[in-house]
Amino acid sequence: MKRTVTILAGLLLSASLVGCSSTEADKMQTLTNKVDTLAEQVSALQGQQDQIVSAVNDSRAASDAAYQEAMRANKRIDNIAGSYTK
């Protein structure tokens, strides 16, 4: 009788551990999937950031060129205005 109770207790304990381990494995797989998804999102965001940086650099270059051209035009106007006398 005592032996039967011990065997049943052992079976119940092992069954409960098997249930926990499969649940833990499921949780681990879920977390792994979430980490993979987050890694993909981070990669996509890094690509977008690279595109934005490139666009900002292009805009900065265009802005500098426009500023230089405006300064050149102002100097020409100043020279023309300075050459006229009454």
C-alpha cells in the first residue's frame, strides 16, 4: 500500500513537472518570437533613420548652395549700386 502511494505520488509529481516544462517551453518560444520581431523592427527603423540622415544631408547641401548664391547676388547688387553716383 505504501509503495503504491509512493509510486502514485511520483507519477503525479512527474506529470506536474512535465506540464510546467511544456508551459515554460511555450513561454520561452513566445519570448523568442517577440525578440525576433523586435529585432526586425529595430532593423527597419535603422534603415529609415539612415534614409532620413541622407535626406537631411542633401537638404543641408542644397541650403548651403542657396545661401552662397544669395551672398554672391547681394555682392553683385552692392557693386552695381556703388558704381552709380549722382
